[in-house]
Amino acid sequence: MKEISWNKAIELGSPYPYVLVTTISDKGRPNIIGISWWTIVSWNPRMMAIVVGLNKQTSRNLEHNKEFVVCFPSEEQVKGAWFCGTVSGKKYDKFKETGFKAVPSKVVRPPIIANSTLAYECQVVSEVKTGDHILYIADVVAIHGSPELAKHLVTIRYDKLISMDYKGYLNFDLEFK
């Protein structure tokens, strides 16, 4: 092994599961961000965490409403998912721009994205500032799934999306840009 750069390490560590996170602004406007920095942090109680940049609309939204939904976009949602991860919620209504349908959540205010393969409704219990990002740790308060849409997205080197299902089926030929 040899010492390598941070960027090369991030590249070599891929693929990373790619999710869409919905939040609500202080004015009640929903937003979507595409991220790969998320993880399960506890089995019992059920908890997960997301990491969001300090200057993102999502972190502003989470200052006012400590709830979010983590949605695994299906293979068919690749173009909209890429859009949500590459443009700012300060400038775009991502639901309108992508055509994603917002479905009311069972417990939290942010909506679920229709046709996701999986959705976790979450309530923030702790925040940790980590340099230029914030780690939001949350209780999972409801879980929804669409087993018939088993293929969801992963990112390769943060510049390409592919789809993969829980059995290991891969599709590298998605049109998304």
C-alpha cells in the first residue's frame, strides 16, 4: 500500500448507496437533496444518520424542522435523482423540476418520494458539527418499502449513478445526465 490523496480514497471507496433526503423549510416548502453519506447507527432503537453540508438548504431546513425522510430512488428515477444531487434547493423546486410526486408521510412532515424502493421517516435526536458538514442522528419512526421496485441507485466516484438490487444485480447503463 502507498499513501494516496483524499479524493483518490473517496474514489476507491465507491460505490456508495445513493439516497434522496426530503426536508421541509420554515415556510413549509419541501426540498430534496441527493446524498451518499448516510448510515444505520443503531439496531435497537432503530436509528440512522445523514451528513449534510453546512451551506445546504437541507441543513437550513433541519434548523427549523428536525425531521427528514431518507428515500432510496428506484432505477426509473435516475434522472431526477441526479438532478436533486447536483443543483441547489435554494434556486429550484426539485419536486416540480423532477416531476417526483410527494406522498404524505405517516409520522413526520417531510414527504416520501413516490416510487422509491424504500423510505425511512426520521426525527433528529442529535447533531454533531464535523468541519464543513453536520451529522444528523435520528430515530427511525416509520419505514415504507416497494419490494417490486427492488433496484435502487449507487454512485461511482460521485460522478456516475448505477442501479443495484439486494441480490447484487447491477445495471451500469443508466442514462442520467
